[in-house]
Amino acid sequence: MFFAKVFDVRNITINGLKTVEDDYVLREIRQTMEVKTLGYLRMQENILFFDGEALAAKLSAEFPVLKTIGIEKKLRHELIINFFERMPSGIWCFDPGKCRYFDSEGVLWGEPVRSSGFLLLMIDDLRKSDNQERIDIDFFNGIRLAAETLKKRNISTKEAGIPEDSVMDFYLVADGGYRLIFNLDTDIEGQVEVLKIFLNDKSNVDFRPQYIDLRIDGRVYYK
């Protein structure tokens, strides 16, 4: 049946791509179609035999920014490929100059410039690690909770970080330039409330700390 042109792929429609070029995807599809079975049969040119799952797996592996890939076969001659790209939750930097976008699932992709951090949460992970393909989701959840709770209390932060020797500690840098140090094993939201009360008490003085330590529940230490 695939010898005749009754079901050959003639039209390819691509939807949803923003960061991956359409031309690259089209080349991948053409290469897939040119694969020969039994040495001479190009079965992938036939829409009924086209292996959409294999193509989707290949593209997902090469481009982590692609979250979902849906391939629809519209008889008799059209392939419709719908892409949904990941939305960045922030920028994770493993060491100076090596930064990646990440999403809520902890998937990394791309090579953003550090200036993007003014719009996205930027996290400097100073720990030594051989695994730089996924973020540390526990630290991400803790940092995100702290950043969101601080924002609700009108405490602005510019960036976050995980110290080189950290096991549970992380920090956010306040607009005043000082660090707010947290620990994953504490009540982060509760500590933000304690911080707000503390800062209100200091509002009438010229308060310029180097850091504020919030790693012990119900306590505030500063230098």
C-alpha cells in the first residue's frame, strides 16, 4: 500500500514552536521519512506507518524545552505536529557563566544571560555537583516559598543562593543588599512573619545589616 502515493505525506503543519526553529523540525521529519526498511522501503513516507512516537522522543531528548509533542495524522496526506514549550520559573546557575532556565518540574534547558534574572528568579547554586541536568527540587520549593511569602509581605528580593558547603541552608538577597538566611527544615512562612515584625521594629533607625539569620524558628539573628 505504501508503494502507491495514496497515503504519502505531502503536507506538514507545525504549531506552537517559539524557541526551536521550524526548519530544524522539518529536517528531522524528512530524515525520518528517508529511513529505509529492509534496505529499500521508505515506509515512514506513508502516513499510516509514520512513527510519531519515535520522532517525539528524539525531539524531546534533544530539546528539553519541549514539554509535550502531539502528532496528528490527518488522512490522507497531512501531518499536524503540536508543540507546547516549557515556561521558565527561573534561572539556575551552577557556577559563574553556566546558567540554565528551569521550570516547575525541575527541567533545565537553554543558556540565558544573567541579566534575565531581573524578570525571573535567579538561583546561584555554589555546591559542587556532577548532576547539572536537573535542579535540586527541594531547594527550589523552599526558595520559591520564601520568595513568594516575602513578596506578599512587601519585602523585595533580587536573587537567591545555595552556599558551597550547604546541606539545608539557602539565602535570598534583599533590595537593601543584605542576605536573608533560611533553612529548609524550618517554618519558612512563619519565619517571614517573624522577619516582618523585626523589620517594623527597626523602621525608625538606620538599619543596615550584613545579613539576617532566620534559620531557627521564632528567632532572628543579625550582624
